[in-house]
Amino acid sequence: MQILAVDDDLVSLLALRSMIEDAGWEPRTARSGPEALDVLSGGECQMVLTDWEMPGMSGIELCRTLRASDRAPYVYCILVTSHSGPRAIVEGLSAGADDFVVKPFAPEELRARIQTGIRALSLDTTQLMLVTLAKLAESRDPETGAHVERVRRYARLLAYELREMGHLASEIDGNYLRLLYDTAPLHDIGKVGIPDSVLLKPGKLTPEEFAVMKTHASLGAQILDAAYQQHPSPYLAMGRDIAAAHHEWFDGSGYPSGLAASYIPLSARIVAVADVYDALTSARVYKPAMTQNQAIQVLAQKRGTHFDPVILDAFLRICPRFEEILRECQDPSGDQVSRSSLN
């Protein structure tokens, strides 16, 4: 990773450069704010260590300029300063700085600040990757757009209700709810590897075609695992779990691995209910949409076989709110959800 050090004082600049290099990163240098902007225009540096006090364009002004430009990718800014106290912190944060290093500082502190910034940038990159992957799935099957939006909202609602009921409260915290909402749209990412002749077939699948369609769960897990190996994050880990196991059944009769009960990740058990509800209540080229009551009846009959009883009970408590989401989030072209949701 390239890190840009900015300071008008040559001795201080060389010291920053040496610390960056000794910590294992590639240093770039600039002697002024305008020179720093010129270096950053190349898009190779995503982190800046800038002195606060510089003639012409100060570090504060450099931060403001970067934030006003709304450039991509995001540039993480660390102010190197002799200023301290609440007023300085407020001024720096208001200008768009992400962190501070107060002079004098030890190399270990600078290294820790940089590591914090790298983690933040990794999160930003991961979220961008999630959006890209979800859009990739939509590009293969244009009928999935409103479907994935509804599923993510259903899943978050279910998880919240489980927590309110006192189930799995230690596991379902605010961070879990955010992760689930962000990763649920990836449940069918494996469809990118399914041939058009199967994925887009207008009508019922043959047993052979259905066998091909079922591979989307394993394919999705493989895609997200490959991304996880390059960018380890809880987002990609949960997305991988959901893609792999959202067609597993609570009684062990699902696919691709025949997992049962708690061996199925909680996130996948939640998305399974959301996904099937949406499939039942959405029209397809070969079937009309079920009514709310019909869909509820079908899901209730699969309590303990297809679905985790605790999660299904949570669904039954709040199913009118599912209907509200269904009304609010309709595809303007007349959404017809992907066939794989019911299989």
C-alpha cells in the first residue's frame, strides 16, 4: 500500500518517510498541499499523513479540498499536528480528517494509526465489493432487483424480532443486523454460473435442469470464499454462509450439504424464510402470486421441516409487516422472482 506523507519541512518529511518505510509500506512524499493533490490524482494512494501547519495550503485545507472533491477511491487522512484538545479535534474532524497523530509521537503509535486506517479502508472496499457482486447477480437475472431488496428487509425484520423475543440476543446485536442486511442480497450470487438455458427458462425445469440450478448454492459459496481469501471480512464470511446454506432444510433434507438444525448458519436459516416468502408472494412466468394468507399457510406447514421453528414463529408474529414491505417494494416492470427461491 502506498502512503503519502505531506510536510513543508524536509527533515520532518524524511522522518515520516522513514517511519512509513520501516513499517513495511511504500512511502510517497509531497512538500505542499497542491503537490499532494497532484500525487493523489493518480489514484495510487488511499492514505495521507499531512502536517497541519503548512504555508499556502494547510493540512486542514488539504482535508477540506479532498472531501469537497468527492473523489473515488476514498482517501483516509491523518493529521500530524502539535495541536491537541477538544477544539483542535473538532476543527480537524469538521474539515474531514479521519485521525490525528500529536507531536511528538513514537513510530509504534504512527504504525497503529495507519493500521486503523487500513482496516477502515478495507471495510469501505468490502462494502463496494458487496454492491458490485449483487449487481452482477442482477445483470444475469434482471428479475432479481426488487426480490433481493425485499429479502434483505424481510431478513433484518426477522432477526430484529428474534432479538425482541429474547432468542439469540447475545448473537443478534446491532452489528449482526447490519451485516445481515448488507449480505442477504448475495444469497443467489451463484446464479452467475448457471447457463441462460436453465436460469432464464420460461417454465418448469426438467430434473436434469433442476440439478444444474441447485449448483448455484455451492457456486455462490465458492465465489464469496475466493473474495474472502483476498479480503477477509465478516461481511464476506456471512455472505458466504448465506449463499452456501439458504437452501438447507432444518430437518437435513435440503441442499447442497444436507445440514440440519443449528449446523445451518443462523443467517442462512433467517434468509431461507425471507426468500421463500418472497417467492410465494411474487408472480412468475409459470405461476401467479399467492395471497398473504396462502403464503403464511404454506410456510406454517413447513415449521420444523424446512424452517427453524423459532424463526418461523418469529415470522408468524410479524407477517403483516412483511406484507407492508411487499407493497412498498415492487418492481415497476412487474417483478417476477427467480425460480431458484422455491427449489
